[in-house]
Amino acid sequence: MSERITLGQYYEASSFLHRLDARAKIAATLLYMIALFLAPDWRFLLVCAFPFLICLQISRIPMRVFWRSMRLIVLFVVITMLANIFFTEGDLLWRWAFIRITWQGIIKGLIMSLRLFLLIAFASLLTLTTKPLTLTYGLESLLKPLARLGLPAQELAMMMSLALRFIPTIMEELQRIMEAQRVRGADFSRGGPGKRVRALIPLLVPLFVCSLQRSADLAQAMESKCYQTGQTRTNWKPLLFTAKDAVYLLLFLLILLAMLFLRLANNAYIQHGA
């Protein structure tokens, strides 16, 4: 199960993306996400998919590894699409009971599902090509200017990094608990979806206990290494922002500006037509 979760995992490879500065990748990811929300039409979202496909190609991450891990994401994408298709008002195409399929719902469902998929997939690409410790340093460096306003930049970056890192760890714990329950006769593969969901409920208590125990062990380990909040720290390997990082960030800035221009032009066209 842990192999199906890419968020928080790092894939070792020697690629252009792996060698980029963490700050450039984090900032480019934020710019790309904003551009996705600014895209006025599904056709422009398809255009936004090209940068993601290019980054996926140059990252040298095997397609089987990446797409196998996106199976769970596809479920949320499908649910999002169906919710928009069935419950959006517009020109009626088909109706059964309370379920309505409209042309506007189909268009909205495609837009929302494609936007959600690209957003999560690109965020996964960030964690796959950036080591957790390097990601922490990058977040800390980007948030450091806000420390003057009283924001605990180092602690916030540490919390975000630990949250990402513990996603695959928790999934591994869940897998071990499920295997232990199967030895005792539990069956998680039979019955309908409702029965399978109910079968997972008894796993929540031991999973919660294991998570608390791991957090206590982590806190004890940090205290034994004299970790204190509010202290200025240096990095063993300082981050280095180079020209290639600037070019990479500039490309995504141009994508954002293009989507912003198209959004404003589309709104002006709608108002003029109205």
C-alpha cells in the first residue's frame, strides 16, 4: 500500500529536476498551481498539462512507478467529475430521479477533475524529486522573510516536512496492522464497498496509537539531540540558487502570466458579449 502513495516519498535519480534548487521547485509548484486555477477553459488546462508532462519526462521517474501511485488519486478525480456532472444546473441532456446530466455539468466536471489531477500530480512530482531534508531547508528559506513578522519559519517548515514524510510511514503501519488482522481471520477483500469500509474501522484505533507512539519517539529523539525552537541553525549542505534555477522559475512565471492574461481577456469578452 505504501508503494501507491507518492506524496512524501523521494525517488532517487540523476536528472535535471533532481539537481534543481529546492526553493526554485517549491516556488515553481506554487506558480503552477495558481496558473491552474486561473485557466479559464478546459482547453487551456490541456495546455497547462504540457509543462507537467515535460517535467515528468525529464525527471527520469519510471512511468509505471508514477502512474501506479496515482490510482488512488484517480478515484477522487472521478468522484469530483461525477459530482459536477450530476448536480450542475444547465441544459438538460438526461435525467433519472434526482440525477441530472447537463452540458454545463460535463464541461465543469472535466475542468475540475483535470485541474485537481494536475495539481496533485505536480505536487507529487515535487516530493519525488526533492529529498525531505532538502525540502525542509527550501521551505525554511522561503519563509524566513516572514520571521520578521513573528512567523516561526523553521518550526513551520519542520512541521510541513514531517507531515509529508509521515504519510508513507503511516501507510506502512496500516499495511502491517492489516496483515496482522488477516492472520487473525479478518477479510478486507470481500463484500461490497460499504462492507469493506466498515471492515477498516477497527484498524483506526491501533493506527492512531501507533501514530502517537511514533510522534512521542520523534519528540524524544529531537530532545536528546538538544533541539530547541527559535534557535538559528546552519545547513550542512547550503542551498545554491543558480542560473538554471532562475530559468526554470521564470518559465513557470510566464505560464502564470499567460493564464492571468487569458483569464482577464476571457472575462472582458464575456462582459462585452453580455
